[in-house]
Amino acid sequence: MMKKVCLFFALFVCVMQIVGQPKFDPQKFRSELHQYIITKANLTDVESKRLFPIYDEMREKLRPYHDQINAIHRKNSTDENEARKEIIMMSEWEIKMRQIEKKYHLAMLKAVSAVKLKAVLKAEHQFHRQYFKRKHVK
């Protein structure tokens, strides 16, 4: 009987941990990212309105590649041929991602100065590092 009570309690605690975790809200994440970039890169309203549609479109184009690469990283391949194919695919996806970034960076350079764009890219990097550090600590 005591075993059942302990098992039930452990299961209850696990369920409460899962239920208590806040769900990821992509809109909130995007909003926080935009605000952080605006602040850190010192963007004006005009610059923000010109930049973020291009920036967001680039992020949407990159997302499937990130997802595919992350899926391969989570996979534990033990077959030599399969692992080789996955490595080659990841390399090809990373090259494609860099090509997409280059195309959109050139478009963003028409919306804001190079100095501002460099500050935007730095702010984006900082935001992601801080965000995932906070999530990892919790």
C-alpha cells in the first residue's frame, strides 16, 4: 500500500511539473526579440518598419533548415552510411542557410545602414544566448 502511495505521489509531482511549465509562445518570443533588437541597435520607428518585415521573412525561410538540423542532432545514428548521409545533408542545409542569410542581409542593407544592421545581428545573437540561458537554468 505504501508503495502505491509513493508511486502515486511521484507521478503526481511529475505531472504537476509538466503542467506547470509555461508553453512556448512564438508571438511573445518574436515581440521580445524585436523589442530587444530595437533597443540594442537603437532603431528608429522608420528603420524598424522597413527592417522587420524582411528580417521576419528571412527567419521563416531559415526555420525549416534549423528544424531539420536539430532533428538530426537529436538522432543517435549508429550506422556508418546513415551518419555520413546526415553529415552531408547538414552541411548542405547550412550552406543553403548562409545563402538565404546573404540574400536577406543584402535586402536589409537597403532598409538600414550597415552599422545598424551589424548592431541588429549582434543584438539578435545576444538575445538568443540570453533567452536560452534563462530557459536552461529554469
